[in-house]
Amino acid sequence: MSKIVTMIAPVNIAVIKYWGKRDEELILPLNDSVSATLDTNVMCAKTSVCARPEFFENEIWLNGKKESFTNQRLENCLHEIQARAADEKSVSVEFLSWKVHVCSVNNFPTAAGLASSAAGYACLVSALAKLYKVKSDVSSIARLGSGSACRSVYGGFVRWHAGVNHDGSDSVASQIADASHWPEMRALILVVGETKKKISSTSGMRISVQTSELLKHRIEYCVPLRTEEIIKTIREKNFAKFAEITMKDSNQFHAICLDSYPPIVYMTDVSHYIIELVHKYNKTCGEIKVAYTFDAGPNACLYLLDKEVPKVVSLLKYAFPTSNSEFITGLSVQAEELTGDELT
Ligand code: ADP
Ligand code: DP6
Ligand code: CO
């Protein structure tokens, strides 16, 4: 007797970056963040979860390699889903006692600054919710796995409200607009480096919170205004202003990394070259047509409108003649887009 569920979930790339926690255990951020959720059919995590009475322990395989399940975040997600299932009486007490095996693969580089933790935990939690027939919203459980994961549960443009409550009850993600609102929006992912980052996002932001003066300034004086402004640009479909805020926020986030002590360097010379190319391109166009943003890694995400894609791809092919790394993706429509197969 066993039950298996397989789900896929998308990455999301922030335009206002989350960087810094006020609570490490509950994963409560210091600032609001805003992101776009990308198409699952281009970049996704795919996760199968299986419960069986014969399983002796909870186990996880990530990209074919066995990892330790004694990871507090995995355990918190599983326990929270099981607690919801017990509350909702959605499965039998016996089923709740069975151990779980998890098998997940990402079809893009893991731990390289392309939001694998967001897709990975959104996927894991969605699969577990389906396995345990949990009906209530799972975004806040995904947040317990990785903060950015709470945004990948929704499609289109998403805001994660930092909240003020100690228990995290108001630290929730909500959709600003679904993908159909701005169907011309595209993301172009440029893989600069596939290797695992030396400093995880979790450790990096901890160092920044402890040591960066600039981080305090950002949280108090920059993010609140930027968040409202960028939401307005999304609602009004004002690409040039959206792009400007996106680039400034990425730059500020990496400035905070450098302001941390010891400094954290996620971008490489190639990342900086991409920044230079984008600014040159926009200058030649006479208006902002492309935005870059970099998460905690060297890889670029360019936001642009669909009509710009052929020109920008040709420019990139000219600048990087031996590279064929780009993923072109639109935005995903809804969280319900997560597709599931159930085998009993
Ligand atoms: P990224 O920039 O890719 O999000 P992070 O440093 O935030 O990098 O997180 C990487 C970690 O996220 C991995 O080391 C792993 O623990 C976890 N992770 C990544 N993908 C998955 C997945 N598909 N399922 C479960 N956990 C994942
Ligand atoms: C730069 O969500 O990966 O990508 O909550 O510790 O798992 P943890 O960190 P994570 O941090 C993401 C940082 C970022 C910006 C963002 O996605 O908002
Ligand atoms: Co991450």
C-alpha cells in the first residue's frame, strides 16, 4: 500500500529583493518584496512524495543525490502540513504515521541564484498538501522552507508582505496581478555560472543583517517607497519605470552584499558585463527597454517585453558567441497551474 504525488512548481525572480530576516526560525523578513513567477514549462522543480507504512525514515533525494532529512526546514514543512491534515481531518491517523520519501529535481542550476529554493519548497509543500489532502492555503508553509518560496505559490506578480506580528500570521504573499494582466512580459535567464554558490542566501543575508549599515538604510528609507512605486508600474504597465526600479533594487542588494563584513560577492565580471550591455542597449534605444536583476548568484534575469526579445537575443549572441544558455520564459498564470499526478 502506498501513495505517490508528483507536482511541478515555478521559480520566481524578485524585482524588489528580500534580504534579511527578523526571525530565522519562522522565516520572517525585514522587508516586503515583489516578484514575478515564471512559466513552469521553462524552469521548474519537479517533486514526487510517497508515503508507505514500510518506510522506516523520512528521506529526500535532490537531483538524484540523497540528502539529509534532518534539516529543520524540511521537518518544519512536513510537520506543518501534517498538523493541518490532522486539523482538517483530511486523512486517517494511520496515514499520518507513515514515513515519507521525497524525490525532487530542478531543470536548471541548483543553489546558483536562480531561485531553486523558491521552486523547490513551493513544489515540496504543494505535493505534500496534495498527498495529505490539505485544502487550506500553503504559501505560509512554503515560507518555512525558504522565504522566497511563499511567492512561487502564486502566479503573475506577487508581493510578500513582511508583516509585523511575532507569530508571522501577517507575513503572507498575495498576488498583485495575474500573468494575463501583462501578457507581453518576458524573462530572459542568462546562465553565467552553474556551480553552487559559496555562501547560501540564508547565510549571506544573516551576515548582512549583522554587519551592513546600508541594509538598515535600505529597509527604512528605500524599500517601502520602491514597493509602492513598482506595484503602481505593474498596474499601469509602465515598463520603463518598472525596469528602472528593478535595476536599482538589484544594484542596491549587491551593494549591501559588498557592505557586509566580510563582503559577499555573488556577481562575476560576466555579470557586470551584462549590466553594461543592458545600459548601453537602453541608451541606444533612447528609453529603457530591458531590465537586469541578479539574485544571490552570478546569473542574470532580464525582464523585457516580447517585441524586444529577438533584438536582445541577437545582441547577446553577438556578445557571447559560444554561449547557448538563455531560457526565455513568460509569466505563469496561476498557482493552480501546478500540475499533479496521483497514483494510489
Ligand atoms: P537559490 O539561489 O538557488 O535559491 P539558495 O541558497 O537560496 O539558492 O538555496 C539552495 C538550497 O535550496 C539547496 O541547497 C537546497 O537545500 C534547497 N533546494 C533547492 N532546490 C530544491 C528542491 N527542488 N527541493 C528541495 N530543496 C531544494
Ligand atoms: C536574493 O528565500 O533563498 O533571491 O529564506 O533563507 O531560504 P531563505 O532565503 P531565500 O532568499 C532569496 C534572496 C534573493 C531575493 C528574493 O528572492 O527576494
Ligand atoms: Co533561494
